[in-house]
Amino acid sequence: MKILQVINSLGTGGAEKLLLDSVVLYRKAGIAVDILILWDNNHPFLQELINQNVCKVYILSQSSKVMDIYNPLHIFKIKKIMRNYDIVHVHLFPAQYFAVFANILNSGSSKLIFTEHNTSNNRISNKLFGPIEKFIYKRYARVVCITEEIRVIYKNYLGTDENLVLINNGVDITKISNAGMIPRNKIHPSLQSGDKLILQVSAFRTQKDQPTLIKAMLYVPNHFKLLLVGSGEKLAECRQLVNDLHLGEKVFFLEQRMDIPQLLKSVDMVVLSTHYEGLSLASIEGMSSGKPFLASDVPGLREIVSEAGILFEQGDENELAAHMNKLAGDSQYTFTIVEKCLERAKQFDITKMVDLHILLYKNIFEENFKI
């Protein structure tokens, strides 16, 4: 049984990080898993995967143009590669579409699985996509929904739950628990030992809401410092917002980092300000860190964080700042939040996710290849 994982890129993102962390676990379990990406622009995740030397990595395009992801000629390249694999597990759009058309050209020689990582996308709200969406989803033997909320959304959207399965995403909790701390001046030379550090790890994309977190820094003491990790098309806008609000001494952009577990252990609070999520790996990592975790009260986070971490109304910088001020001034409250977060995070260990995916692969293989 040979498995090919297909994804747009290995840039900054939860689905991308998930593949990086899980491929070695599949290999240790004796499952032959390789990875195909549509596009690369010297992403650190890809370099780390190559350095691990645990699987084949197919790269269809290398350039500085992110729009190369959407080149329909990828279909013909995917067609040649995927015919060598029994099961093709796809993540994100447009890889979702390209894999279906490639498999049709191969007369359906591979069985397809798609993981739905988000509660929303632009195609759901556009009725023009309805017919093609149903055509695409029907070509997948299974659609893995990473939360129950996503499963319900797509059951209603597709009009059936016949091929929908629920498998929560997971993170390497042990890796985060065992991580060491980084001295503040090594994180950024401007940081002092008495600073209160707030961290958000997420791509700078339309989906995310770093601006609300940036604005919240207007309502906390000067020794509160915000660290923003990630890259993306909204990074320049967020830098400009910091300049406009004169927050240059309180907000620091660390861009892409490969030492996230160490950063999580080195700060005082972890935040995910966003508009919507699927099952956010960043939220699970934040709750695993031993630090209080705060998140927007939005689909994809509400069910994960509720009654564990702290939820604030999406876009409300005043409420977010009030929560941060309370955590800083109440150690017992902080301890209670941390304990609840750690307990919740245990439900989402990556080994559980990998075991369930392997079982799914075996079931589909046995169903379709009659062993």
C-alpha cells in the first residue's frame, strides 16, 4: 500500500505543518507515504522535510510567483506521479480539484481522500460553484472532516454524509512539552527580562486577524510585547498598522521560525486572533505550551477552546486587552486556565490522528483492492 500526500505548498500553515510532523510517524508505522507539492519558494518546512530524508518529495513548480499554484498544467504532472500510488490523500484547494481531474485521466487508478481543514471557503458561498463542487467531492472515497462542526457544515452543503469521516488533527504534544526556553534577548535584541510576552503564530492571510491583536496592544502596559510569527500577503499591511499606531516598540515581527516549540515555552501568553478556522494546530500547540491561551470566538476555535482557554469576541481589541491584563494580574486565574488548556490539548495528540488515518487507508485499500 503506497500513499501520496498532495498539497499546494509547504509554506506557513496548519495543514502544511501537519504533513511535516506526521510523515515520519507514518513511515515509522511501516506506511509508505510520499509528498507532492504544487509550488515552492524556498519554504523552511520543505527544507526541513528534505533534511529528514524520510520520503520522496515531488515539487511541480519552483518560483517566486505564488499564482503558479493555480497552473492547470499541474494536472498532467500529477497524473504521471499518482498512477504509482494506491491512495492519494489531498489537502487544500486547488490541489483538491487537480487531483480529481488527474485521476480521471488515469481512469480512476488511485483512490482519493480529501481532508477538509476549514469551516468555510469562498466556493461555499458562491452558488455558481455548487455543481462542480458536488462533482469533485463525489470523486473522493472519503472526505476527512477535522472537527464535528466541519462534518455538519459539509453534510448540509453536499446534501449527504455518506463519505464523510471525522478525524481530528493533532500536534506533537511531547515535542512542545519537552522544548527548552529561549532567553528574551535571543528572541529579539529589544526584549528585556521583565517584559510580558504575547505570541501569535499564524500566516498573514485574509483568514487571520492579526490587526485586532495589534490594536489590543494600545490598551495594555508598555512592558507587554507582542511577537508575531509568520509570513504572507497581509504582512506589509500589518507592519503599516503598527507604524500608524506608533507601536513599533511593543510589536515585533519575527517572520517564519522553525523553533516554535521553544518560542511557545518562552512567552507568557499565546493568542490566536482569526476570522475562522478548521481545527487550528496553532490553537492546540498554544494549549500544550503551559501558557494561557486566548482565541477569537469563531467557528473552528469555539468548540476546541471553550471551557479550557479564553475566548474573546472576534475583532474586539478592548475585550482581548482586558483578558490579557487580567491574566497578568491574577496568577491563580492564570494557573487555572493553563491546567484546563493542558488537559484539553491531550485530546489532540498527533499519534491518535496518525493511527486513525492508517486505519482509514487500510480500510479503503481492502475495500477497493480486495486483499
